[in-house]
Amino acid sequence: MTVVRALQHDDFDAWLPLWKGYLEFYETELEDEITRHTFERLIDTSTDMFGALALNDDGEAVGMVNWLTHPGTWSRGQYVYLEDLFVSVNARGTGAGRALIEHVQTWAETAGATKVYWLTADSNKTAQQLYDRVATKTGFIHYQIDK
Amino acid sequence: MTVVRALQHDDFDAWLPLWKGYLEFYETELEDEITRHTFERLIDTSTDMFGALALNDDGEAVGMVNWLTHPGTWSRGQYVYLEDLFVSVNARGTGAGRALIEHVQTWAETAGATKVYWLTADSNKTAQQLYDRVATKTGFIHYQIDK
Amino acid sequence: MTVVRALQHDDFDAWLPLWKGYLEFYETELEDEITRHTFERLIDTSTDMFGALALNDDGEAVGMVNWLTHPGTWSRGQYVYLEDLFVSVNARGTGAGRALIEHVQTWAETAGATKVYWLTADSNKTAQQLYDRVATKTGFIHYQIDK
Amino acid sequence: MTVVRALQHDDFDAWLPLWKGYLEFYETELEDEITRHTFERLIDTSTDMFGALALNDDGEAVGMVNWLTHPGTWSRGQYVYLEDLFVSVNARGTGAGRALIEHVQTWAETAGATKVYWLTADSNKTAQQLYDRVATKTGFIHYQIDK
């Protein structure tokens, strides 16, 4: 049974392989300093950035989720943007992904947030099988101007 | 020629019809208190929420844009989320929409932001004619869990 | 017995006389729009600004406290700045002030904050009788450059 | 002549001795991870924490200042809290401290902030000789509850 809990100060070594697996999936590389900075922001309670780990029966970290909050013009409550989600290959199909999303959803309810949302590649049909069960595809698409 | 400038304290009366037109387009109604709160947040320099107006040759407000910043796990810089964009019916085709987006892009560059992004309805092909010229459709789609 | 609870959406009428009493104590006047904006920020869960009311046995609001959080360079946790505290004249000596401070302290612990602090006029010896019992006078003094 | 400029990504080695001198002055030690985290937050444009360095004629870093912004209940603008200020022993009396404060003040004006403030030990009369020239001692004193 998967347990999900908040990321902690001494989780860096357990979290790093999941973070790297996630970046690899998106064919992205980041400087080590950014990775360390992001980890610190995730555990720093003064930021609006948060993280959690999924642990398997043996207490091994098999999944991670990172989210952040921001205000919205239509609401007094905050929006929760689930930015990163990753489950290690061996743990797929064990419910870890769903448990991570539910962790964020519960967190959001406790924080009085108005909604939880995320973006995913239109081509990632595997992930969408899960997402279609726990959330609503809104029909909105994403545009971006890179610096 | 359209001029775009930052939203100011005494712009409420000029801004309100544009905001209402925008909400109507999305078939949304908001309490007056939320509308007022959002306006105040847009002009409050201590928030991460910002607004600008597009003015026509006669100095009339014909368009508005609202944006906010949030951190991202992949970056030391902030992301700019262009949340709301609206141009009044009479001013469409005059370049006001493009000028509003460019205003946000310039603001983002000055602020050292990493990227500007927004979401739009997949069905809104009219807007996408503009967006395809100024930005990149990333192929990401939007999922949401409402409270 | 005083009860302290989070400020809520429909508390504006109960909160306003306390806020005005507080401003009067500091011989300050604010535009109505700022007062309304501040109330909205206090109840908006997406801001870092928070409020609570102290209620007496009859359920009447007799005290208020506002606080905000900000990061600090020496810490991974947030600092809680207790910015405004007021107890109505009739309710002084009933423990309402202490209860309000304790509410903020408990909130801070739950939020993982590193410390709670506030500033007070050196000349306000009445308030300091309470503060000396619940907190530490650090020997730091306040300098300010007004715009 | 002292030049003050924003802290940059590759300033860590120049900034570190000043930061350590500052901590030593306050008889404080911090984990290396907190120091690194603080440096990253100072250069991360998505945070509300900022830093600058004072350079002497030889381009050597001889002083540092860190500040952050937070909202205030009496204002639509942000408050600037100048949290850390340090000038190396050899550079004292060269105007570096004053130049660092003026840098923050100029930054604050550009950002539309309402005020700049800081705290200092009542016993630190040397620093107060400078502060009394550039700012107002408000008569407010600091109380703190440590976790």
C-alpha cells in the first residue's frame, strides 16, 4: 500500500533519483544548483512551493509530486498548480500516481484552495488514462513565449 | 494607434466594462466584492498580480490584460501567467490584443521572467489566429479538479 | 471566556469598529478602499495576510489581530509578523489580548514558522506589561524611511 | 568611490565572506545549506528577497545588503524590510553602508514601495550614527516569540 507524506529536509537522496527520472522523461537537463534550489524551496515553509513523496511497503520512495499555489483573478482562494508528477517505472500500476494526486487534492482542501490543476502533453495518453478518472479535461490548451 | 499602460488607481470605471465583457464571454458571474478585490490586487504593488489597459486614439480603454507571476521548479526566474485578455468588440482587428500581449512580454523581460504563458479554449479559433503568430502552441492540455 | 477564531467573509461589520478603534489609537486615517482591500486580503486564502477575531461570552467581537508571513535570510521557515492587535476598551483586562496573541502563536506553530514578532511603541507601557509576559523584548529598535 | 549593484549568479564566492562576517557579528552560525538557500533566493527573481553588493575602486566586494518585501495592512504598496547590512572592517567609513541603504531606497521607489525599514540593536550606537542621518528612529521596539 502506497503512503504519501510531505517532503522533508533529509529526503534529498531519496528524492533526487525521482526528480532526475522526471527530467529525463521530459528530455530536460538542469544545473545542479537549480535542482538543489528547487529542493530547498519545496521544503522551505515560507515559499508557496510544496513537495511530497510516495513510499512503497518497504518505505522506499517510488514517486514524487511538486505543487505550488498562486492567486487567481476570479477567486478569493488560491489555485493549486500541480507542476511535477513522477512515479518510478517499477511502481507504475500500483496506485502511487493516484495517491500523489489525492495527497495534493487533500492538501488543497485543507488550505482552502479553489481548484487543483495541471498540464500534460496531449500525446501522453498513458497519463491521461489516470487523469480522466480523477479530474476534468477542460478543453483549454497551452501557449508559451520563451524568453 | 493603440497605447498600453499599467492599470492605475482611478481606472476602475474604465476597466469595469472590459472586465464584465470578459466575464460575459466566459459566461461567468462574480460577486461585486470579488471584482473589487481583484481590481485592488491588480493595482496593489505588493501583490504578484498586475493589470494594463489598451487605449485607442481617443484615450478610451478598449482592452485589458491581467497577469500574475509564480515560481517554477525548473527555474530561478518567475513564470508569467497571462490570465485574462479582452478587447472590446469595436476595437477588434486594431492590434489592441497583440499590443496587450506585447506589453506583458516586455514587462516579463524587464522583470527577468523565464517565460510568459496562457491557456485558451481549444475551440476559440479566432483568438488562436493571433496566438499562433506571437507564441508557441506547446501541445500541453489542461486538467482541473474543482473543489 | 474569550474565544478566538479566524476572520470570515461575513465578519466585515463586526470587524470594522475594531479596525477603526485601532486606527484611532494610532491617530491614523485610511481611505475606505484601503480598509476594504485589507479586509479582503485578510480573508483571501491566497494571500500571506491573516486575521482573527476575539469573541466574548455573548459572541460579540471584542478584539482583532492581523498578521502576515514573510521569509527570512536566516531560516527555511517563515517569520510571522503580528502587525495589528486591538481589544475594545470594555474588554480590556479580560484576557482577550493574550488570547489573540496565543492564537497567532498556535497558527505559527502549525504553519511551521520559525518565530512570531511584533513592534510596539516604546512609550506604550500598558501593552508591554502583557508583552513582557508572553514574549521577549529583544533590544532591537526600528528605523524607517518614508517614501 | 563605492558602486552598488544587484547580486548576481556568479557572486557567491565574493558574497560569502561578507555574509559570514555578518553572521559572526551577530554571533550566529547557520548550516551551509541555509546559506546556499539564502543566496539562491536572493538571486531568484521569483522570490520577494533581494541582494546587492558594494564594490570598491578595485571592484572588490566590500559590503552587502539583503532586503525583502511584504504587504502591509495600511497600504496598497509593499513595505521593504532591509534585513541584513554588512560592510567589511577595512571599508568602514568609506560611505559603503550609506550607498547600500541608498541602493535599497532607490529600488523601493522604483518598485512603488511605501516605506523602507529595518531593525538594529539598541546597543549598536556606531550603526545608529549612520541610521540617524538617513532615516527616522520611530520609537518602536521589537518583541519576539521563538518557536
